[in-house]
Amino acid sequence: MSESITQSRPGKLLAVRLRELWEGASRNGLSPDQCGSLQKLELEDYAAVWNRALLVPGEHDLSHSALLEIAHWRGIDDLTSIRRRCENAVHANKLDWEQRVRVLQGDEVEKYYDSADLYIDELMWWHTLIDDNSPLAYVAALEFALMAGCRAYLDFGSGVGSGALLFQHYGFNVSLADISTVLLSFCRYRFTERNRPAGFINLKQSDLPEGAFDFVTAMDVFEHLVEPAAAVDSLYRCLKPGGYVYGRFAAEEDHERPQHIVHDFGPVFERFSQLEFREVYRDDWLWGHQVFQKKI
């Protein structure tokens, strides 16, 4: 995978390649259908990278593999019932949030996520790519990290740990950090089942280690935080000089996801600037992620 990303198209990230493909279509004599086919091939290659990293050994279908993982974790044999849970998880999480979070304060939100068991179903199903391909942004992040020569990776707001599994599969030293005890427990289970090494950081109990990482992803995390600007300070401390934060700092209006409590990311960008981070890359074509580099 590292060869296909870093050698076959040196210096060209996926979003850049696709933008150049479409913008140069008429000049290169390509029809919209041809461009669409080439883009589809690129995304299929990304999906193959994602699948190789996440599939349970012996499995070939990512959705079936995910259902098996959840079933094993929950001690349930009926995969049909597990699938129903997954398909209903977004709405179930919405109801759970509305019942349990009365005030947007740190302790209330932290308590919710600490036992947000339903997120396992929602995130695992999302990562099957059945509903949309946006989890492939993790592969785009991997592509960037390989090009930048990074090796020490932190999955900040790690959820069910799919990003960390991807990076570890391709040779990174990985750590996962979250405030959710139940999600971190599920991540440990996934890594243990595959006999893969990783570090696990419960952010309710420990700070991020200082100067430990050269690459951090924060995928769809900041919109969930009560104090998102303060999280930038934590990432600054844990990064080595010259290290990168690769994240998406945006949230569309979504009535099914009231957990998205941040819509103004101005203070986040201001804090990046105050700490002398430099924006070095922006995906303005696919999924809207940005990369900030800590001052060397």
C-alpha cells in the first residue's frame, strides 16, 4: 500500500489528483463519464487499503466482519439482530443523548460518552462504507503521513479504533486516546483479537504524553467537544516539533446528531494560530480536512 501511494504518484495526494483530473478534463480530452470512472477506481483502491487493515482474519466482506466483531464483543450469536442495531444506531444515540444530557457542561458530556455503548454499533457500521465513503479520509491521512515520513501516530478521539488499526497495519507505532471507557475497552478488544500492539490513553485519567507523536488525526472529533480550543493545547503538547494534526474542523447542521455541539470553529483556528501552527494542506475537493503543522 505504501508503494501504491508514495511511489506510483509521488507528491500527489488523492484530493489533489482528483481536482487536477476534473479541472484538466477538457484539456486532456476526457469526458465526465471517463473522469467519474477514474475517480471511482481511485476510491476503490482506497477502500481496498481500508478493508485490508480492518477485516477480521479469514473474512472477506467488511460489513460481515464488523457484525462478527460486534457480536463477539456483545456475546450475541444473531447477526441479523446486530445488523438491526447498527442500522438504527444513529437514531438510538440521538434518543440516548436527549435523555441523558440536560446541560452542555463538561461533566455531563463526559459522563455520556464514558458509557456510550451504542456508539460501537454506529461507528462500526459507518466504517463499513455502506452508507458513505467518508471514513476513507483516514486513508488520505495515512497517505499524507507516509509522504511526510511520520511514524508515531495518535488517534485522538479514537472511537472504535479503526483509524489506529489502519495505521498500525501499515507499520506505525500507534496510540489511541478517548474519554470513553467503553469505547477504549472495545478498541482493546479489537487489537487483542488481532494480536496487534497499541497504547491506550483514557483522557479522564491521563494527559497526553508530551512530545510523543509526529502525526495526530482528529477525525470528526472537535464538533463533540465542550472546550474544543483547549484540545488544541493538548495536541500541541503531545506533538514533536514539526508534527502534524490532520482533522476535520467543521460540522453541518444535522438534527439526527445533537452530539454535534460545536458549529463555530473560529476559536479553534485562532488557537492553532496563537500556538504558531501552520496550515500546510487543505482537502477542498473530497472530505474537507485540514492539516496543521507544529512549528519546528
